[in-house]
Amino acid sequence: MRQVVDFSPDGAGGCVKMYVCGPTVQSSPHIGHMRASVAFDVLRRYLHALGFNVQFVQNITDINDKIWTSAAKSGVHWRELAQKYEAEFMDAYAKLNVLLLPTAVPRASEYISEQIELVEILLARGYAYRGVESDVWFDTTAWKDYGELTNQESVDNLSSSEEDFREGKKNQRDFALWKTSKPQDPADARWESPWGIGYPGWHLECSAMSGSILGDAFDIHGGGLDLRFPHHENELAQSRAAGRDFAAFWMHSAWVTAKGEKMSKSLGNGLGVNFVLNSSRIAALALRYALSTVHYRSMLEWTDETLESSKTAITRLKTQLGKLNDELEEHGLSGLFSAKTVETASIDEFKEFVYRMNEDLNVSAALACVWQKLKFVQTLVAQKDYKGAFENAVLVRKALDILGVDPYSAAWSEDEPHISDELCAQIEELIANRAEAKERKNFKLADEIRGELLAMGVEVEDGVGQTTWRTKDV
């Protein structure tokens, strides 16, 4: 743990298996939520640029007391509330040019049987014990390596919570694998298990879902810094105790802070994504720039000047690249702004950028290389080396595309939003599956698929003999 080592994927064919803890869909997203999503989107883009295939999984936590309480106060079904906020998160990802559609977006409520199976394994291996009623606890004293991820040697830093005082819990560090339902819990948010009716503990879901989708061993586990302890520590312990290798590398993105405090809804300092963007494409690009060009392990202090400073940088990039393109075209070199030109360029030729990115994804130093390269391009133009200028300018765009902040990419066009061929194919496949479900009169599944499409920002309209779709921004 906490060592600099060479990265080599464990999967066959250069496939990188990556799992990132996604949102708990209890409220609207703020920019603090977006920090981790953007950081791991940059990682995903960079791995693709290096030639790796990436099997990327990001979960949705939709089993949570706070969701149930909020839904009850709002007078709506908890699943409806969860789907509403999930759709808002997906919309925020799209606006910030986060590559949509991971390989899988599992929801905790869809993997109940897998979570029950994992608890059964831990009980059978002697790393869990029954508590009062339906409660099942992980026994941290039985697992001698507990604390290996974060070097937790004492319980001094453990905060008090409702779980700490539940009857039948033996040790303060022990955590719930399965919880007894409370009378006020929704009737359809409690499940049968071998030890009684209840619901899975929060830490259990990611171990069950990552193992089910990626297998017993995968390459990278990511998430926000606040998840290191206890969430990721507990995930690691229960997974290893169940006989699984689990994650080889752990990456944790730092917070967005305001006046030195972590940005969060509970502290009342969470800036809503839509409030910041205010329907402006330049604001969205500037927010992406602010979030993606700071080292993922560095705190980002948000002030009134943060967005304006990023807007200034984006304007400089756009202006300099625009003038450069005009001059190159005057000398017979066109195609700088072609998507194909960027797609086919090799980032390996931008050695300084690659060197910095290989330093634990040092994006701030890599961005400095981009500005330096742009200055070098202008020197080449002054020397009338237009071919060299074009080749190096393409590398500037390639690097900016990896960071997700190329102002001339289709994603930041003022026109209709760009939808990749990969995304179109996945949308068409979902629509075909929905049509098949309706033909079999499985309307529940058809509605679920429609909900999944809506969460992706896709609206479907059933006509006579055909179904059409469009993105909600069009």
C-alpha cells in the first residue's frame, strides 16, 4: 500500500478491469460529486489512448436509509426518487463530457442474491457472526489483516453512528453485512435471507457487484477520498476474507473544498452542478477544466474565481488553436479540427505529456506540457515550419482530448451534442431489448429498460410499428 509501482493489467489482451464507487442517489449532484467522476474519466481516456481496453464498472447505491426517508417526506416511492436523482447524475456526467455508459452500471437493489451469497460464505468461513434478529456482522477480530488498506491500528478515529449501538455487535470495528428491517422501512425495501428479513449493509454491495461483473480479481478500485475508511477498508476485508483477491490498485480522488471544508450537502456548501453551469456550454467546459486539470490526489479549493480562471484558460486555448488552424489552412494544411485526425494520432509521440501522466496521473504537470507544446507550435509557425507545427498541434489536441477539455471537440460544440457510435449502438441495443420485452408482454422489464434509457438522457417515443429516440438536450 502507498508505493510507487509499475502498472500492468492482470486481464488477458491488455484489458484493464476498473471499478469505481458511484453515487448514492439521495439528492441532486453538486460539483464535489463530479470530482471523482471526472478524475476516473481522465484515467479511462488515458488508458484507451495508450491502447488498453477498459472494462469499466461504476455502481449506483440505491439502497439507503436516507433515500427512504427523503422519499417518505416527498410522498413518492423510493425507487422513483432514486431513479430521478440517478437521471440527474447521468445528465451531469454528459454535460461535463464524462464518457457515458461504463461497461456496467449495477444498482445495489439488483444484486441482492449475490450479496446474500457473499454473507453466507463469510459465515461459513468464520469471519461473520449472527447478531440480534436478522443482523449479521463482519468479525474484524477474526480477520487479522483488517486495517491493511489505511493502516488503521486503533478505533480512536471511528465516528459514532447508529450502527455502533446496535445490540448484538461484539466490537466497535465490526460492521453490518445484513441489517434487520425497521418498521418504517418501505415494504419493498426488505428482502428474505437465510437469517431473516432485512437488507444488505452499505459496504457489502460493492464487493458483491465487482466480483459478479469483474471476477474475483481486478486491476483498479477507485472512489472519493472519504471512502477509504471505512467503506473501502471494509470492502477489502470482506472480499479477501471470502477468498477473493479483489483489487490490485487503489486510487482515491481528493475533495472539492470551500473555505477549507469538504464540499457536501450536509454542510450546506455543496454547489449544485446545474447552478454552476446555468445552461452555459462555456461554463460546463470551464468546470470540466477546473476538475480535470488538478492532480486527483490534490484538494481543489473552490472560490468565486475558480470558474472564471478556467474560462480564461479555455478562451486562450480556443483563440490560439483557432488562429493556428487558420494559418495552417492558408498554407495548405487542413484537418487540425477533424475528429479523425485526433482519433488516429498517437499520444506516445507526446513524450513529455506521457511521462507526466505516467507519474500517478499527474495531470497538472501534463497540462503544463500542453501549454509548453502550444508555445513551441507557435515558434514553428514563426519559423515557417508548417508541417512540424501541424504535427505538434495535433498532439496538443490529442492531449486535451484525453483530459476531456479540447474546446474544438464535438462534445463541446454549440450545436447538437455529439453521440459516439459506441453509445448509439448501446442505445439501439437497449431499444431492441425493450421491444422484445414488450412483445413477450414483460412490461415490467420494458419499463425498467425505458428507465435506464432515461437515466442515460435518452427519450424514446413509440410510434406505429417503430420506436424513435433522441437525447433530452436536442
